Amino acid sequence: MAPYDSLRDYAEALEKRGKFIRIKEMDQDKYEATAFYYKLMDRYKTNAPGFLIERMKINGKWYETPVVGNIFCGFDTVAQCFGVENISDNQAQMYNTSVEKVMSYLVNGKWKTIEPVVVDKKDAPCKQVILRGADADLSQFPWVKNNPDDGGQYISAGSFIMEDPELGRNVGTYRMQVKGPHKTGSYFTNQSHGYRFITRAGDRGEDKVDVAVAVGIDPISWMMSSTRLADLGEDEFAVAGGFRGKPVELVKCETSDLYVPAHAEFVIEGEVPMDIEQEGPYGEMLGYIGKQTNTLYMNVKAITHREKPWVYNNWPGIGGGYMTLPWDVGNLIRLKRMMPNLLKLYTPPETASLSIVCIDKKFPGEGIEAGMMVLGYRLVGFSKKMVIVVDKDVEPTDLARVFHAMGTRWQPVPASLLVHHSFHIPIDPSIKEDFLSSKIVIDATRQLPGEGGPDVFPADNRTVMEEKAKEAFDLVEKNWGKYFQK
Ligand SMILES: Cc1cc2nc3c(=O)[nH]c(=O)nc-3n(C[C@H](O)[C@H](O)[C@H](O)COP(=O)(O)O)c2cc1C
């Protein structure tokens, strides 16, 4: 039952619903797991199960440590993490119920927090095996090279934990290229809180920063680490506790005063020197091979792990590696304070730089206004390049209905806003100049006469049904099971 304390508790719950499979072995030297994942998504989309590959071949060696992926595919999995009852494959319903759940974690406009608790080492599964110094050798574990063009193997889903004397704790997900048995890259983009923590340490005259990286943690803490839900100075583990309704259990590191999730699969302890070297390239989250970069790195001092640990791997640009829904909710709440008739904000998991916004339009110009707000990087924390605004009768998670609205309600002129240069994430492969992109708002709401729309906009068939024969939908919902009985 949610909240799950560990990755494997959650995986077990997925397995009970038939949404997690175990596969005997895969040869990643032939990129078998990557090709499998693409094919899995092609065939099953949001119904694609999470998977655990029991053994994997990497660099000619068979590793007996399982590799796990795709555990957040479909909003039914997100709903499951938040303890929604009656999980189904109705994606819109699962999305909207999860949004309501996430909204319930707000108190007076702030995320509810529950401080983490510290547990004894003997009660911390992540301490079942402790490797220090030369024994802390990363090459013992199957870190995955996802793509032939990646610069190497990556610890792709680690949560970096750091402390700052004034700001407290930060937890953020940053990729780590495996650079040697005791060395990884640590790629903090300069918008990240992690980067701020490092630069602040540099400003204090420190020449290195203690870090600990937890791999394979409970689903809510993993979501917190992967999204900018907690503001700078807020502890992601305390916010995760608020979402969980139960504290996150932490345990002290072996080589520093940092505290890490006790139920993690792995914890990698080390330090990040104030030094830069080459990293990458890497198949990035937008689905393209990124450029080589100059970034910080980490020297590994200890590795602690569960007995028979699982490597949780993320294949950026394929499937459900992490959940973004709560991030949308955080942004919706913030923007709703300025524009109360903003009803929904949806970022399709496949395309982080596109959002669909649903409004209860009352006045001309509100579609474009809503779109402009979402385009503002500082307002939503992740750059959007394209915003599609739809009326309240269009379910934004149902892309068929969004396309229908675009095809039938949208007039490219005048119901578009083109911005020639605005701040954008540098990993977008279509931009020429780092951080600069053109952007567009597509106002696919019904255009009012004052906006150049027709004097009378005809009602669409489905809306008429929903308004004038609502009982028919209730009846069908009630009889749903019967239609499929043999
Ligand atoms: C699997 C995965 C990998 C990520 N890799 C990076 C990365 O390498 N560098 C980065 O700056 N952000 C990366 N992100 C995005 C950050 O985790 C996200 O912006 C988060 O908010 C960072 O935490 P912070 O806000 O405390 O900095 C990644 C996210 C995920 C889910």
C-alpha cells in the first residue's frame, strides 16, 4: 500500500497489478535493453510495464545485479504512488484524480512537510554491504550505456544529496558518467539548485563539496529529486514526507555528515572538487544526443548497498522513467493565483518543452494571456517552447481531443503568438544559440467575435452529448463491465 518506502515495495505493488515484468537476461553490449524499451513503448504506450532484467551483459561481462526501468509509465502508476483507490487504465481519470491528490498536499499555499527521521544503521537496508576506499569500485555494478553514441556508462538516476550551511539540504537528480572505478561525472546545469550549492561552497573558499548519491529510492522521494517542486532552501525529503504522510527514513553516511534514504538500493559517497573536465555526449531527455560538455566530477569514497541490489536506470527520451505530474500541479497552483480561470496544465511526459493549458475562457485575449504565462521560464521552472491553450470542454491529457480542437477551433492568424527570442533550455537540439529559442502560443480556444472568430461558434457533437444527455455517459460507466462479459 502507498506510500511505498522503497523502490522494491513499489515494484512489487506494480507486479501485483500485472504492470511489472521480470526478464531473464539481456545483452546490453548489443543494446538489447534499449531496443526492447523502444519496442515496448511502440506496442504498449501507457500500458507498457516496468521491467527488471535479472542479468545483463556489459563490456563483455555478465552482471548478476538486476537492472530496472520504466516504473512510471501511465498515470495509473502515478496514481498508485499517491494511494489513489480504484486504479484503472483510464488515463485522463487517473491524471485528474492524481492532480486532486497532489493539491491536497498544499496547506495555505505551501507544500505540507513532514521532517525526515534518522534510523539506526542496522535498520537501514542500504547499509547491508559497505564498501570503502579501493573496495568502493563502481565497475562491480551494471551501470548502463544506453546508446551507441553515449560517452560511456552512466549512473543515470541518482539523487545527489548536499548540504549548505544556510540553505540546508538539497536533493536533485543529475546524471553521472562513469569515468573510472572511483570517479564519475556530475552534470549540474547552471539553473539547478545543485549548481547553486556548489558555487556557494566555492564562494566560501571551499575546494570540494561532500556529496552522497542515492540510487533506487522510494517513488515520492525520487519524484521530488527529479522535479523543482521544492524551492531553494526547502528540503526535498521534508516535502516528500508531506506527500507521503509519513517521514522519509534517513541514515548517516559513512564518510561525511550527510544523511541518505535508508531504503535506497545504492548510496555512492564522495566529494566534488572545484574542477572541470569533459563529460558526455549523452542521449538527453528530449531524445537527442547532446553535446560534450565541461562539467564537475565526483571522487568516490564509499559505496553502500542492499544485498542483491537493483540498479535503477533511466533511458532518457523513452517511456516513463520519472513523474512530472506534481510539477505541473505546482505550476498550475502558482499561475492560478494570477489567473483563476486557468483550470488545468498538462505537460505530456514525452515532450517536456510543450504544455497544454485548459482555461474557462470569459474574455477575448485570455487564451494568449494564459499561454504567455506558461512560456515564462521563471514562472514554470522548466522552459516551454510551445503552449497549446484549449477550452474547458477539452481534456488536455487526451491528445486526440487537443488535436481536434486545433484542427477545428484554431485559426493560425490571429490566434497565435510568436515570440522570436526567449530564454530556453540549451539541450533543445533545434536552437542555434544556447539558451535562446523562438516560442509559440497556439490559442485553440473557440475564438470570440471580438478576437476575429465567427459570430456564432457551433457546438461540437460531444459537448452537446455531455450537456444534454449526461445520463447516457453515467449509464455507460455503470454498465462498462457488462459490455465486455463473454
Ligand atoms: C533521470 C533524470 C536525469 C536528470 N539529469 C540532470 C542532469 O544531468 N543535470 C541537471 O541539471 N538536471 C538533470 N535533471 C533535472 C533535475 O533533476 C531537475 O531539474 C531537478 O529539479 C534538480 O533538482 P534541483 O531543483 O534541486 O536542482 C534530470 C532529471 C531526471 C529525472
